[in-house]
Amino acid sequence: MKRLFILLLCVVSAVSIYANPPMLNVESLFDGRYNDNKSVIISIYKNNGNYYRGLTIKRNPEIIKQIAAAIAKDQSRAKGFSDYQGEDGHYTSLQIENNGEIIYIGLQRDKVGSGFFFIQGKGKAFK
């Protein structure tokens, strides 16, 4: 019985070590700081094992700068990264692997300080 308990404890420990939350800088953007900001629309969806969070920003370049700074801090962890700037806007995307799943992060911004930011992945990636 004691051996079974030790084995079970080892399995639980191994699983908890493997399944770590991603602890991304961009996740801090959903801490409630924009809840009462009229220039921001917050979207959060959990559906069919997927998790999605988004911010739509209207004419608030300061918030766009905060999002871009958080993405820049997470860039070193990215498995994939792209950044494109053209006449129609600036687009940044990251793919970060966690718990064997990919977390997709994107920011689309325009010249007037409006934009759209999202973070999306399987629920397992955020545990």
C-alpha cells in the first residue's frame, strides 16, 4: 500500500511539473485594468476546449503601446514570430508552445491608435 501511495505521488508530481501555466506578459492585459475603459471592448470565450481572449481598441495609442510592449517581452519565448508593417497597418503575431499546445498571439494596429489584440489556444495550453 505504501509503495502504491509513493508511486501515485510521483505520478501526480510529474504531471504537475509538466503542466505549468504559460505565465505570459500578455496575459496580464486581462487583469481588469481596461474593464471600465470606453475605448476598449473585451471578449473572452471558452468553447470546445479552446480559449480565446481579445481586446478591440478604439483610438487609444497608449493602450496599443502597452500591448506591443507586453508582446515584445514574450517574443523571446516564441516558437514562431512575424511582424509586418505596410500602408494599411502594422501586424505582429507570435506562437508560443506550452504544455504541448500552441498559444497564438496577435496584434493588428493602425495609424490612428486603434487596433485588435488576441490570445488564443487550447485550454490545455493555459493550465
